[in-house]
Amino acid sequence: MSSMLTAVILSQPHEGPFPVITKINDTVFRINYKGQPTTINVDRLKPAFIEATEPQGQRNAEESEPQPGPSNANPDTSHIPRKSTKAVRFAT
């Protein structure tokens, strides 16, 4: 949610994320703002993109299993990329 107060330099312009309780209509949402249900216009909201996390038990099981390494420990050094130098000519 954007802060409507006078912004101090180097302060974050948004607070949150806050969970949406209900969508009242296309432009108004009811959110849980600091423990209180608050009605907010969509103009004051910004979407939050949160990564999904795995349950703790699955993550520990995957980390404990040894990962197979590459069969060739030395990387292929036969192909060395070269810098392309193209001449630029201007009409005079």
C-alpha cells in the first residue's frame, strides 16, 4: 500500500504486503492492515509477487541427498570466444 504521507528521502514508498480479505468491486479491496480490516482503493495498492516455499520436511530431504557431479570435472576449453571487431565506415 502506498504511503500518502510526505516522503522522507531514502524511505520506502510502500508498506506491506498485506493479505486481501475480500474484493468488494473492481476498484475497492478490503485488506488486513496491521490487524484491522481496512477498505482501500486499488490506486493505493501495488501487487506483491511472493515465491512459493516448500514445506520444511521436503527441503531437508532434498538437501541431504548427494547430488551427482558432472562426469568431466575439467570444462571444455577448446572453444574460446573471440571479440568481434567490425569496421564502421561513414560516408564523406
